[in-house]
Amino acid sequence: MKIITWADLLREEEHNFFEKGTTVSIGSFDGPHKGHFAIFNKILEFSHQNKTLSGLITFEKPVSSIKQGNSYKGDISTLEERLEIFKKVGFDFVLVIHFDEKFKQIEGNDFFRILKDKLNLKCIVEGEDFCCGHNGSFAKPQIQAFCEENNINSFFVELVKEDGKRISSTMIRELLAEKNIDKAERLLGY
């Protein structure tokens, strides 16, 4: 599995590695859980059928750790642990982004244009509640419109739920804080 940084991606003019095109998802994927694996499976399925590279775009630290500040309950997994899981799942590459003030200002449309141009983006797979870009203003409708205009496939995976609630890293962090290890492990799926 190839690991690329955002800075490297922006610096390089040509990426022969991405010549076949890519199928990706964007997210922190902290403590990859059953909801993430639903996305991972769709990426691998589309990638295999369409002969593209499969990849994830993730962050050095979970974005929620930056947004929540002092109220953040801690990471479920380190970047190294997440990368090991991604490798075991079978991804071809992972793009790792340092989420700082400069990156935080990028508009969603500009971010997707970079992904299209630099990664030769052919397909994006996200959860149906995904949003990105400055102030989270680039969500499912904007992503679908961008993809339609640029001949890129987009899939929005239905949220995976437990007891009627969306499985999320936040939910798992709360379970761990309550020392409910069994349920946290069940939601992680490993």
C-alpha cells in the first residue's frame, strides 16, 4: 500500500501511479468501525469491477479532535494503527492530510477539483451524511453535482445503525469512556 501526503500530492506534476483512475473515500476513519467497513466494501467492489486503484483520504489526527478541542475524548486508534487496518483491508493507497488552518480554508469544490486532477478520480464513496470543505458546506447534493459535471461516479452508503443510532467514532469513544468495552468492540467489528 502506497502512502502519500497532501504536500507531496500538490508538489508533483504527474502521477503515473494514478493513471488507471481511483475510487476513494474521505474521512478520519478513527477506530474503523462497521459503518466505515460498509464504505470500504463499496470502494473495493467498484474498484475491482472498474479496474481502478482503491484508496482512502484520511487525516493525521481525526478532524473531530481539532473541531472539538478540549471536549474531545481522545483517539480510538493511532494513524499507524489505522494504516495497518487499511493495508489489511487491501487498499492500494492512502492519502494522509495534515488538517491545519490553511487546509481548513479550502472550499469543497476546490478540494474535489484537486482530487479529480491529481488522483484521476473516477469514483467517490461516502456515508450519506458526509460533508467537507470550508465550514462543511460541500455535502451530498454538491458532491453529486460536481461528480455529474465531471463524469465521476458517486455512491452514498446508507448509515449503519445499532439500536436505532448511527454507528460513529464518537459513539465508540463514549462507550470506551463508560468502560463498555464489549459493545465498543461489537461496533468496531474486530
